[in-house]
Amino acid sequence: MTIRMRRRILATWVLVGSVSLCLMLPAIAAAAELIPIGQSSKSGQSSANNDYALIYGTVWGTDDHPIAGIPVSIRPAGDKKPKWELVSDGRGEFAQRVPVGTRDYIVEADIKTTKGQPKPEITVHIEGNERKDVGIHLSK
């Protein structure tokens, strides 16, 4: 195969690749479009079906380092049983979507405590479709 033939083949592949990329660009741009939480890409209006608030938290140990594998329960204030049960990940973090609206939630670390000691918990107040970042600190 001569150098001239190799250059023609290379030029053909470059042309094919360029045309393919140009044809895929609209699909890539549509897939990469960032849509704000709770908004539809077409109307820009809130959609009740996809709207949510987010409770995002970290479980901290006695040495102020994140702790993985801690069970966490979340319940609406006033309820006795948890509605959501999670486990902190490798960075001690957890996240849970909750319904939109004004409501308080109790986020509790489900760990064993000494008799008479309450489990570490925090109250989170949610309004609308906001994100709340919280931290649960474990004591000795």
C-alpha cells in the first residue's frame, strides 16, 4: 500500500468521523441540557410528578471524621415509625428525596446507645423543593 493510498483512507475516515459527529451533536446537546429541579424542559413549569425536596447529610464520628455504614432513619415529625431507612455510604453521606411542601422531618442515627441516652437525631425543616444539608454527630 502506498503512502498516497494511506492518506486517502485516512482522509476518508476523518471525513466519516466528522460527519458522524456533526449528526450526533444535536442529540448530545439535548442529553446534556441541564434542567432545574422540578421544571420540565419543554414548558419551564413545575411538574408535580417530578418535584421533590432533598435531605442530604453526613454522619460524623466522635473524632469528627465521617463514618460509613451507619443506619439512618427519616420520619415526618409527629410520626413514630420511620418512612425511609438508609445507610451512610463510604464517605459517611446519605440522601433522601422527600415530598414537596412545608414539613419537619426527624433524621436519626439508628445506633445502640447506653440506657437513658437518646439516639443522635436532628430536626430538618423543609419548605418547597429545597435541598437541606445536615450533619449527625455521634457522641461517645
